[in-house]
Amino acid sequence: MTSASLDDGITAHRSRFDHHRIESGRRRCARCRSSGSAAPAATCPPPLGGPDMQPQPRRRTVGTVESGTGERAAQGSDAWARVFAAIYDPFLWLGERVTLAALRQDLIGRAEGRTVELGSGTGLNLRYYPGDLDELILTEPEAAMRARLGQRLRRTPRRVRVLDASAERLPFADDTVDTVVSTLVLCTVGSPDLALREIGRVLRPGGRLLFLEHVRSRSPRLASWQDRLSGPWRRFAEGCHCNRATDRLIRECGLELESMAGASWRGMPPIVRPLITGVATKSEGFRATGSSVP
């Protein structure tokens, strides 16, 4: 069927539907008039073009799961993004079991106050957050990941807000967040230097960035393989840069580095094994600095 014939068919269908509503409305309104009622009966349809026929604004809810986290939301992603979201947890399973779970627990247990997580993915951090946070907000720009995140949230009693937002453009006012959490995120964002500036902007003075990221290897041999495989890996892992020097970016972004420790992500491919984990704090005189890293 051609596009033109499909459009003609839809138009004809809508015309028949509108005619039916008009005729039905006339008959029902005639019954109202004959009954002497001053106001239309509840069964009388509203006029065409009335509020029920107008597009309704999209609503966001504040609760365990917000709009944009259901299965329909995943349809906003391309086919591979949906596949990657589906295999993400199984793909990380061994690495989580032997390495990452303990690192997540130690790091995320330090969150306090109003906490914002960047790129929450499928919600693997959720179980490690303290129960006494003032507020927990999870941001995730990828629709397929948000759908998986929504499934996990429906199995937890924790009250959480989920926002469709990227790390480079956070929907929060300056100096309003106590803790920002970034785990395996700065490797994927398009502009990591901009994301770090946004983190510094939204953190209140004294607020902290908790980070857990894989980075470029200090071993020349492994770094060479990271460079060679960065293209195929980026296509497989939805934009992840296995050779990005995220540790240097954090050191140069203007936040005060409290701690940074190295680790090895056992159970994962060698090109993403080098890890860093640590804490950076926003000082009173914070000024965003740093340079772009591919």
C-alpha cells in the first residue's frame, strides 16, 4: 500500500468516525431537549474539538517509577540499543560477582542528602544506596535502559525519581545536589568534560562526586589494544570509549580530589579491566576547568 493510499484511508476512517459522533450527539441532545433538562445528560458526548479531543500534555509522576520507564519507552531506541539493554546485566554478571559489586557497595554507601545518579542504566546501583537519603534521582537518557530500570524499580519499595536526562545537561539548579554518583558513565557520554562541568555546577559547595569508571590503561601494550579495538567496542557497547583517560579528566575538572584508587575489573574483557574509584569534592571557590578527551 502506498503512503498516499494509506493517508486517504485514514482520512476516510476519521470522517466516518466524526460523522457518527455528530449524528449520535444530535440524537442524544434531542432526547435531552425533549426531557426538559437544563444541562446535557452525562451520556451526551462533548462537542468535537472539545477538551477530550485535544492532545493532552505529557505528565511526569513523582514516585517509584516515572513516565518513560515502561516497555513502550523502549520503542524509542534503535534495535541494537534494545538488544544491548536486554543483555547488559547478563554480560556484566561475572564481572559484578567477582569485582564490581563490592566496589559499588563501598562507594555508593557514602551517598548522602539529595543524591543524583548519572546514567543509571538498568539500576545495578539501586540496592547499595543508604535508606536515609533525602531524595534519590536516577537519570538515564536511553529509553531501552529506562525500560529495564523501570522493571527493577517495580520490585523495590524505595521511592525514586527517574528522569530522562543526559549528564551533559542536568535539569537541576546550581548548588542544589549533595551527591552525584557516576559509575561506568563518563566512558560513554559524548562530552565528558561538559558532563564534569555540569556535575560541578549542580553540586552544592562541599558536595561530592562518587565515581567508579574504567579508564585507559597505563600499560602501553594494553593501551595500544584499547586504541585498536575502540571502534568495534564503541559500536558494541553503545558508545563506550574503552581507551578514554577519564582519570585525567577528573583530576583536571576543578573538583578537589579526595581519593582515587585503581582496581582491575576481573571477569571482563581486558580492554575494560583498568578501573578507578574515588571521591571528588566541590570547594567554595569552584571554577570548572579541564580539557576535552575523545
